[in-house]
Amino acid sequence: MSTTVIVVIDGFGVGAMPDAGALRPGDLTADTCGHVLDHCRASLGRPLRLPALGALGLGLVHPHPDLARRTSRPVAVGRAALGYPGADTFAGHQTMMGADFSRVTVAPLGGHLDEVSGALKSAGHLVEPLRGQPILLVDGAVLVHDNLEADPGINWNASARLDDMSFDRIVSIARTVRAVAPVARVIAVGGHADGALATYVRDGDGGTVGLDTPATGFYRNGGLQVRHLGADLDHTGQLPDIAARAGLPVTLVGKAADILACEAAVRRPAVATAEVLEHTLTAVQGGRGGQGGLVVANVQESDLAGHQQDTGRYGSVLEQVDVGLTELMGLLTAPGDRLIVTADHGNDPTIGHAYHTREYVPVLIHRPDAAGIELLPDAATLADVGATAAAALGLDVAALTTGATLLGRGHGAP
């Protein structure tokens, strides 16, 4: 049995999509990959060490002086448009796994305060607006607010300091909000802040108001806990469920364990990149016993570095991921094995804001049994990545809600 591993480098875009400037005109210059490479060369005095990404053909998708322009490996390489509005991790992963997420409901919290407040009060919570703003303060500790890190109105957060409330209670409040929320995600967030959360509230784009989570210190102070509560979807038409029903082992690693649905999956949640890579390698090594299967792993720290506008940290995460990719390629050597490296959106740390950026993402496919290099046309949607993985596993691609395999649609390298 073959093994297919999808590694999602969260927020790793390779250049702005044509509509990237619809909300923020400056985003038309977004290029997470190129700008991180440029900045790190200038600050380190050397290029980033990315031999595995080079061997996988990143330099063919995104030509750059610091990336190998050739590869001897029989890879298939291309890039994908997102296939959903905005630039969002939850929508990106759901689309990649085969869901039709082309119509995400956009709803700033300010237009739904009565419904949300009523649901929370009915559940026995004390609810009051924060300083007359469209933010709810729940039980004196949890802020329910617009998410300021994705495009306006796509996600809401329920955030609190873990010094003030347990994460289980934060999640319980988030679930109550989720029951009446029309948006893609309600995200429960707990962490250790540098001060009172109310001091980090600011205006966002599109009339939103929320917590500036990177500014709170949640991402750098350790102990961060996050739970993603997604909108109802027909998960039976997504890759993990289809693979599990076919009897294949399914392992979800990192943020993928939080946001993808599959009752039969082994879940290995983690934020630290080293831990994500360790879980991924362990899952592949376990599959070498003859069962094969599907592994979907999300590297979150690249996205966190983008939100923090910390280009140096972003580069360091890429180098760490590259070492892990080398190890994965060394394990995935059997006929039919596949390693697919991609992303869910961009997050350019040099763009001047802490939002995601709407960019194409790389699609780099390691296929040890292939005869040569295949240059793929641009995919219209991330769903094609999931469909390609399904085909590699011998699954029925038509069982996915949406998506078509990419392999066989390209041409050889010149």
C-alpha cells in the first residue's frame, strides 16, 4: 500500500492572485516566498538553506536567485489559486480536502450582537458590550470579537487569558457562539498576554473591531491553545473521510488535527514545528508496515511569523521544515508514494499589515516512481490538490464534492 503525505506550510504564498488588491490595493505586491528569501539574505548575509524545497521544484514555480533552477527529481510542480473567497486557513483546508467553499458567508460580528448575546445569556453567561463597541465581554474574561487576521467577516474569535479562565471554559463559550454564527469559523483562543486584553482591541478593515492577537503576546509567550470550530459541512465528500471509509489509515497533524473532520483519524495536534514534523515522520514510519495511508500535516509557525510580521522567524521556520522534508522524501520511496507540499493562502510578513494575503500557493509533488518532471498548469482551486492525493491513493476522485487530479494535465520540463 502506498502512502501520501500532504504538508501544508501555512501562509506560504508564491505571489499575489489577480484579485488580491480588492480589499487592500497594496496586497497586489504580496509575495511571501520571494520577500522572505530577499529579507533573509539581506539580514543573514546568506541565502536560506532550502535544498529540499529546491529539489521539489520550488524554483521552477517561483524563480528566484536563492532557489535551485533545476532538479533531477521526477517531481510534478505547479501552483494553485485558492478556490474560495479571501485568504483563510479553515476555508483553505476544507477546500483542499474537497469541500465546495466558494461561498463563504461574510458577517462582521457587529451585525449579529443580539443573536450572539441572547444565546450566551440563555446558556447562563454574563454578557455585556465592551466600552460600547461591537465586542462582547463574557463572564468578565472572554472577548467575543471579529477575527482581525483573516479577511473581515470570515471568522469570529472567543479569546481569553488562561490566567483568568480555563481553556475548556473558553471553548464552551465558543461553542455557544458557533451555534448561532453564520461565519466559516469561530476560534477559541487562550494564551498568556502582556496585559489586559481590552488594551489590545483595535479597529480592523471593513468595519470590524477585534483583538489584535499578535500584539497581546499570545503567540510569543508560550502556552497558546486554539480550537477551530467550523461551519457545518458534508465531510463525507472530503478526502480524509473517503480514505478512512476505504480502509486506509488517516493521520491529521498540527492544525489539520484541529480543523479537519474524520472520526476514524488519528489526531496529533501541535503548534511547534519540530513536533509537527516528528508526528508526521512517525506516522509515515508506521505506515511502512504495509498499511500505507494518508497523512495531512499543517506547519503553523510560518503563519504565526507572518502575523507577527517577523520575516526572520519565517525564514527560520522554512529552514526547519526543509530538513523535515528531506527526511520525508527519504522515507517515501515506494512505488505510488507521494509527498505533496503546498499552502492554504499567503501571509507576507513584509506587506505592512498582519492579515493573510491572497496569493497563489505552490504545489510540489514528490513521486519516486515517475519517469520525469511534469510542469503543471495553474489549478483553479485547492480542491485539485486533494483530488490529486485521492488519485495517488487509488480512491474514487468522483466521490469528492469537488476537485480534479492535476497529474497528467501538464507537460515535461524543457
